[in-house]
Amino acid sequence: MSPKDVLRKNLNVPNALTLLRLLLVPVYIALFAAGQKYTALGVFVAASLTDMLDGFIARRYHLITDFGKLMDPFADKVMVLSAMFSLAIGNAVIPPVLPWAAVAVVLLKETIMVAGGALLLKKGIVVYSFLIGKVAHCVFIAGLVASYFHDWFKQACAGWPVLPDTALIWLAVALTLVALARYTQNALSLARKKGII
């Protein structure tokens, strides 16, 4: 297949939105680093909306491609991890609000998923995402958006053992670990059926 054929096959609105989401990541990082907290939040929310929109369009108009299957979850991971790292590091204007333990767990999970996925792909096994993974992703988005209002929650919920934004982040971490367990279980099952293990 020529490069022109590949481009023609994959050039559609959902894939363009996926690429836009990737391009918005450095914009978000630059704005956050410059201390423009709510402008950065606006870019993050816009990127999150492209995630919902590209999936809807792809399914509604039967525009699902192999490129989209690969790049859509990749763009999601880059977007979420960028937001998590920025909120955990903070800067001179924006104090850190995200627990590093949550970042470490998610980073480890994603590393396992990528390494495992690559290994399985070499054996001809493709493990698709499950609903629990999509739910975890949505909770992460909610938790990250809420984290921008951590100071407000600290005042409004004084005395609470865990603030709402932090609770959402840990709920997302728990859900993503469940998703990893489900993914691993399914991958092992497929590997056994193919006689690999």
C-alpha cells in the first residue's frame, strides 16, 4: 500500500481530532508552565472533548481505522499523564495538588500495558480495551478537572479526611488497576488458546 493510499484510508474527522488532541498536549504544558492555570484547564477540557467526539463520530459513521485504534488510546494516555505530572509537580504560581503515589501507579500500569501489548502483538494477539478502562479514563478526567479547584475544595470541605478531587483521583486509580487485572486475565486466556503459554 502506497503512502497516498495509507493517507486516504486514515484521513477522516475522528483521526484528525485524535491528532488535534496530541497537538494540544504541548500547548497545555506551555500554558501550565507559564502559570496560566485556567487557560491550561480550558485546553485540557477541550482535548478531553475531542476524545469523546472522535469516538462518537467513528462509531456513528463507521470511520474506525487501525490508525485510530492505535493512536486514540495513545493520545488519551499522553493527555492524562501530562495533566497528572503537571498537577503533581506544580510551579511557582500553581502549587502541586496531586499525590505522587497516584502518578507512580498510573505510570507503572501504562508501562505494563504498553510492554504487554507490544509483546502480545508480536505473537499476533490483540487485546482490546474493556468498559472498565473507559470508565476509569472518564473518572480520571473528572478528578483532574476537579484538582484545578483543590484550593476551593480545601476551604469548602474543611475537616474532611479526603477532599473530593483527591477521592476522584484515587477512585480512578483503583478502577484503572481493575482494568489492568481484566486486561491481563484476558491476555493470558488468549495466549493459552494460541498455545503460547
